[in-house]
Amino acid sequence: MSAQGDLAAAQTLLNGPEYHYLQDVYASGMEVFGQELKEYAYDRRAALKKRLSLENAGFLLSAVLLVASMLLASGRLRLQKALTLAASIARTDPLTELPNRRKFYEDVALALPEGNRKGFTHALLFVDLDRFKAANDAHGHKTGDKLLQQVAVRLRDILRPGDMIARLGGDEFALLVQVASDERLVTEAATSIAQRITVTLAEPFKLSDGLVITIGASVGIAIAQAGDVDYESLIHRADLALYQAKAEGRGCVRVFEAGMDDKVRTRAQLALELTQAVAADEIVPHYQPLINLQTGRVIGVEMLARWPHPRRGMVSPAEFIPMVEELGLIVKMTESLMCRACKEAATWRGQLTLACNISPAHLRDLNLPTFVRKALENTGFPADRLEIEVTESAFVGDIALARLILDQIKALGVKLALDDFGTGYSSLKHLQSLPFDKLKIDASFVGAMVIDKESAKIVAAVVGLGQSLGLSTVAEGVETEETAAMLRNLGCDIGQGWLFGRPGPAAEIERIMLETTSQSLSQYASI
Ligand code: C2E
Ligand code: CA
Ligand code: CA
């Protein structure tokens, strides 16, 4: 029998004699196979050829070969029994033992008209796990499988009598629930179930060997009001709502609304263009100067990604980085940008530092330290002038893994900065236990400090914290000379912001370097 998920084996089997035998059996239209199984085998065979989905391949082959082996070895086994068993396998997800997509859709198709007759309203909830891929990549498929089994158990616990649940495939689950028929309360009731799902799936999962993994889930909801939608449209709507929920970040719940179709189409188009842009290395590094607040000199740069889009102009990373992460392209994009930035920065005069942002998802990639080492070796950029900026959200979930990776990067001689400090957990434990060199104070406090006393107090406290822990402090978002003066008085070491220079291409930084080597701080304001 085929090992599930083994594409090569699946393909060999597909070309092999058993499968051809089954095809012949299928083609001969033997009555005994029953209409259902014929349809199933046909569907799966078509799906296999089209999508080459590993799971489906293994799954189909399991079901089909089970029938084959029973048929071949039979004589004794009753064919009908074999077919019943195969039909049940064909409708159950073997990992979680939940109904699978096919069974669920069949049940939804039956439940809707029945609900209409009896006066129920149904809500279809599509659940997609957040960060599952990262957990699967970091800890292996076996752990991923156990995680999915535990997710299934938690979801089952939420079900009430009459509700239905299924694993649709991968990390996608679905529930069909009956909700209050009062029109005003329907959305509220469905949303409340969805929120229970996001809360329960955001709780840490304890796996074997003391491993604890935190994931989460996004939920898309579509509601079937008395006969207003057929089951296929309902599924399409739940899918659109889920897409929208995923697009808005993690742990989101969205209910289908008219007009979502257009939004989704636009996003899908953007996703396609972005995928092509990453593949063609069209995302480019820009650089923003970092200034020593006491001397007014440029001491380094932060590399900030930019997407020059043919129609939309320069797209901001705040808009496209979350999508790059979702598309699973963040490692590829970052590697390409970092190599390019190290190469460019290696040619600059002076001893400028280069700071690169690393996404939380990337900080779970065990290859990251090796990549950084190779990038430095290949470009000749010195390790002690490279800085890696991470935000505290990187430590949600598997802090041990993040620490391991940061320690290895630090061991190369690279510096580490904690970005956006003040906006996240602002955990002293993170600061104390992780090997940071720098603290970046978020622009939201810096920008407001001149007019808002509370923000000024926070900036002062963070600068003091940095000083007492021996970390240098960087103020982001310095837009006015007044802010720069306040920061200087507080003893903040480094400033970054429009006052000193906006992010620009490498040529721009070289120009700033040339023009400002011996100029005073106030002259940066005119750049
Ligand atoms: P960040 O790391 O906090 O970067 C600083 C952001 O503040 C940049 O936005 C910068 O252009 C902006 N900024 C600089 N000076 C000022 C100022 O005086 N006033 C105001 N209002 N803003 C200022 P940007 O370039 O749009 O980047 C946004 C975020 O995208 C970055 O925030 C970072 O989290 C992320 N990002 C950028 N490039 C990369 C990248 O290569 N990889 C990853 N993973 N994330 C990136
Ligand atoms: Ca940053
Ligand atoms: Ca920042």
C-alpha cells in the first residue's frame, strides 16, 4: 500500500499494473462497483491528474488499492462489504477521522433544503489555521499531523447536536451549524461560534516531549437564510469570507458580504503580481540613514523593501510584506534583498552599519543563520556591521526556537535589534534573556513626544531602560528638529526619520554620505 504523501510512489503506482487493472475494471462498468464508487474513483483520478495533491494521491490510492487488494485476494471476502468499507474510507479523513470534503459537501447539500423545510438557518464556517505551515516546517510532518488531530478534538468540543464538521484538507476545517432563525441574531450567533473557535485554537497545543506550539485560526462565515442560497454558492461565499479574514491578519473572523468578490479578485491579482515580482527579484532594497544624535553623522542605514509596481508606483512594504508572508515567499524575498543589500553596502565608504528586518515567520527557519553567514562570506560585508531587526511578535509561540536562531546569528558577530519597542509586549523578560544590542523606540511615541507628555515619558523611560541594560537606543520617526533636540537631551543614541532622510535607493544614500560627511545635524533637515 502506498505511503501517504509520497508523490513518487503515488506516481509509480498510478503508472503501475494495479491501477491500470482498476481503470479497466472501472471502464468495464461492472455493476458491482456501484455508482458511488465509480464516481468517486473518476473524480479522484481526475483530481489527481490535475492537482497532483500528495495527500489526495495517497488517500485515493489507499482507498482504491484497498478495494483492489480485497478484490484480488477475494473469493472469500464479500465484495459488497469491501465496497461499503471503501466508500466509508472515501468519505473519512484518515488523520483526524472527521468526514472529508466530499462527505461534508454532500451533507451540506442535503442539510440546506431540510433546514428550509423545518425553518432552520444554517451558517457555514470555514476555518483555516494560522501559522500551521511554519509549525509544520519547523517541527516536521509528524508533529504537524498530531497538531491537526488536536485541532480536530478542540473543534469537535465546540459542536452542538445537529452541527456538522469536516476536515476539508491541509489545515482547513469546516463546520455547518444551525443558528437562531431571528434574522438580526443570525450573524451575531455565527460570529460568536467563530470567535470561540479562534479563542480555543489560539490556546497553546501541548505535543509530546514537552513541545508546546501556538498557532491560531481565521474563520470565514456564510449564512444560508431560508432558501436564499444553494449549497455551492454558500460554499463559495464562506470561501470568500475566509479569504478576506486571512487578508486582514491572523485570528480574524469575517462574515460574507456582497462586494467581497471584487475585493478578493483585486487581492488575488495582487498576489499573482507579487509572486511574479518576487520570482523576478523586482522587490528592491531602499535605505534610510541612521544618525548619531550627538555628532549628527550618518552611522548606518536600515534597508527597507520597496516594490516598484508598473501601475501603482512604489508599493509600501506595510502593504505587501504581509502578503509575501502569506504566500510563503518571505524567506526567498528576504534572502535576495539581504544579499543585494550586503553587496551594495560593502562598496560604500566609511563604516556604515546595515540593518535588515526579519519577519517573525523567518525567525523559525533553522537555515537562517547559515544563510546569513554565507551572505556575509559571499559579499565580503563585515559581520559586526550587519544588524538584524526583529519584533517581539517573533517570540510568540516558540520562543526557544527563536532564541536558538538568534544565538546562532549573534555568534557570527552580527548585532541584534529589537524593533518597534513599546507597541508589542514590551517584555522585560525578552530584553533580559535574548541577546539584543539595540532597542528601537517605535515612531508612534517619538512622533508624539513634543506634544504629548505621556509619550515623552515613555520615550524617556525606554531610553533609561536601554542605558541600564547596556543597549543602545534608536528613536524611529524623527520628523522635526525639536524632537531631535529632546531625544539628544534624553541621551538617546541614534535617530531615524524624515528629518535626516527618507528611504531611498543606494545611489541616494551614497549621495547623502558624500554631502554630509562633515555637515552638522541641522543641515540634514533640508535633504
Ligand atoms: P519598520 O521596520 O518600523 O521601518 C520603519 C518605517 O518607518 C519605514 O516604513 C519607514 O519608511 C518609516 N519611517 C521612517 N522615518 C519616518 C518618519 O520620520 N515618519 C514616519 N511617519 N515614518 C517614517 P516602511 O518603509 O513603509 O516599512 C514599513 C514596515 O515594513 C517596516 O517597519 C518593517 O516592519 C516592514 N519592512 C520593510 N522592509 C522589510 C523587509 O525587507 N523585510 C521585512 N520582513 N519587513 C520589512
Ligand atoms: Ca525595522
Ligand atoms: Ca520599527
